[in-house]
Amino acid sequence: MAIWAVTGGIACGKSAVITAFENLGVTCYSADKDAREAMNDPEVNHAVRMAFPDAVDQSGQVDRAKLGQLIYEDPTRRTQLGLIMHPFIRARMRERIEQNRASTVALLELYEVPLLFEGSLESWFDGTICVTCSPDEHKRRLCERHHARYATVLTNEEVSQILASQLPVTEKAALADYVIDNSGSPNDLVNAVQKLFETLLQKAGE
């Protein structure tokens, strides 16, 4: 089985690409979901609560929305959270990849990994796909998503801070094997995914 990584800019539409592949019958996984699993691990959860007491709600649980705001505002705290979370996430990813690679049930699986290149994880996969969109659309979607999650409006400075928390999408695209431009309509995206799906199946069967 071939396992390809999907990455891209924040709010560029990685989830939409994953959904389109799933609609074609491809099994997909997500490092973000692994991160949510990590928060359910007692040891990880305790470490996060100790390191980020200002993200703990009145019931003693981690407020993930507040935690997200804290790490975007402060790169040092973002690094601190990574040191706590990444060992668990990487162990979960590696375990799943090693188990699934030996499977003969399907030819192709995908793994959504937002920080693929930042974490130098590309060697874990058979290839990489980067999801991009135009700069204006990128900022618009980022602001729209943030407002939907936190009911607040991002300033231009906050947008810059969030975008600076990851490798620029242009650099990710330059490093990837394939690029999906998600600047157009949903139908455009479905068509692009269909074409790439056929290409990846052909490569997997070689």
C-alpha cells in the first residue's frame, strides 16, 4: 500500500481535499485528530494543564479554543506545546503507518499532516501533496474560519502572526510532489482531486 501525506497552508482547504478523496473511497487519517487523541491521554493532558493553566476552564479541563489562541499569539508557547504533544502524535502516526503499509486491502491511503515539512516527516510517506490557494483567498478563509470558531475578528497583525506560525505555503508547494490549487469552485476541487486520484492509483499499482 502507498501512503501519501497531504499538507498545505492553514485554511487553504486540506479538509476539503481529504473529504473529496474519502468520497472516492480512499481511507484518510489526520495528525490533527491524533492531536485530539493526545489530549485524551492522561499524561499528556496533565502536562498541558500544568504548562498552560490559563487555558484551563472552571471544570479543570483544557479549553482547546483558548489554548489555540495562546499558541498563535506566542511562538514560545507554541514550541512548548509541541514538545509536550509531538512525541505522542508521532508515535501514533508511525504505528498506524507501519501497520497499514503492510495491508493488501487497498492500494492507497492518505494522511493529513499540517506540519509535514516543518517536522521533516516527508520521508515517512511515499509522496506528498500540498493544498494551496491564492493569497487573498487564503486570508479570507483564515478570517472566516477563525470567526466561526472563536466569534472574534482577526486583525491584520493577528493574520500575519498565524500565517507566520507555519512554513509559507509557497515553500510547501515547492517541496511537494503534487500541488492542488484550491482557489476555485468546489467543482474545480473535485475535478482536481479526481485527476490526482487516478494518477496516484496508477503509481501505486506500478
